[in-house]
Amino acid sequence: MSYKLICLDVDGTLLNDEKRVPEAVKESLKRAYSMGIRIALITGRMPVATELVEKELSIPCIKACNAGTYILLGEDCIHSRHLSFETAQRIYETFLADYHIPLWIFQGRKWYVTSVDAYVDRESRIINHQPEPGDLEALTKVWKMDGTGPNKLLIGADPEIICQVQARMKAEGSSGVDVARSSEIYLEIFPKGANKGEALEAICRNLAISPEETIAFGDQELDIPMLKKAGTAVAMGNAIEELKELADFVTGSNNDGGIAFGLNHYLSI
């Protein structure tokens, strides 16, 4: 197989548990890029947090941010999907009021939160970026006038709460949205049909290549659509079992330079 695009989840895949890219992974990606293979970071992270990873890699990357709902090629947005403002308001009022936890709101390069807790503080430290206060009523007025809405919503909470909210959303049949965990403490909410698999296809259309010419790496539920669309699907050694079962190959963990091992397996680099 001749590959033209490598699609990478970031947290738990490209980054180790210390939130750094292992040196072996950096070198293997640089070699792949020098062979003419493009690199896409397809991640739940917002643009500013994804750019930090691109800078560490020292190679230009396509950045499919906000769970693939906002894709940047250089500085240009080549693909964007958003939730309706009514949906954002309904989710906040229906599912979060009982738990007294903030709603994270992502739109383009912006990150808003309805309040600050330990999970917001944790993410702020990791990406070295502070969110803006998000008054949902005020944001809704702006979205209504602009005919837009958030690319993605996120809930950060204890794993037990995340499971409860996800189960309630599924049971009550929240229309117009898809949900998936990106870790045990994060539940991501995005427009129906907008996922990392759609992002992979959008990138392929822009580059005029086939999804069959891609190889994708992931570790969590959020990565399942991406691995299903890729020509070759690689699960990290630390991936959830569901991902490993659908993968063509299971590589080493994110802490063991699993991407480098996987690329060597398929590209001999």
C-alpha cells in the first residue's frame, strides 16, 4: 500500500502520559513527511492546543480540531460543522443542571466555559490557555444573529458522572447530536454525523486522495469512526478493547512510541 496521509489522534496516541511526543515518534513522522506523506492531527483539542503539538513536531500538519468539526489547512478553515444554538441550550439545561458542572463550548478558535472547576483548571494548565467566561444566554443571542453555533460541546467530570450523562442522553434520544468519550473524564458532543471519520474524508477530498491511501492511529471511542474510514487502522496498545477489535494492527502504547513502531511496520521507516 502506498500511503499519502497519516491521521493521528493526539492525547493518548501521539502524546505520552507526560503530554509530550516521544523522540522516536518525532523522527518517524519527520521521515514520513520527507517521503511526501502528509500528517493530520485529528483531535478533540481546540486549535491553540493542537498548534502546540504541531510546534513540537516541527513539521506542518493539517489540524482537524474540536473532534474534527473545525479543520485548518495552514491558516485556512477548509471544513466546519456546528450545533444549533437551541441544541446547546437544551443540553445545558437538561443534562447539566442536576450535576452543577460547567459546559465547555468550542467555536472556531474560541473556548468558553459556563463556570470554572478542577477539570477546567487542569485543561488550562495542560494547554497553557485560559477559557473565556461563557454566558450561554449571551452567546445564544450572538449565534442566533449570525446563524451559527458551537462546533463542539464538552463535559469534563468524574467518570461516574460522564457515564450517567452519556446514558441519559442515549436514553432520552438527544436529536441532532452524536456523543463519544475521548477519555474516561471527557464526554464530547458534536453535530450528528460530524466525527473524526467525516474529518478524514473531508481532508482526503481537499487533498484529492482516497481514504484507502490513509493510515490512522487512535486509542479511544472518539477515534472509532476515523479508524473505520481509514485504509489502514492502527490501535494503540493502550486503546480500549472495542478499538483494538476493529483495528488492522495493534501497536505499542503511547508511552512506548507506538506510532513509530506502527509506521515502521507499514512503511519500514
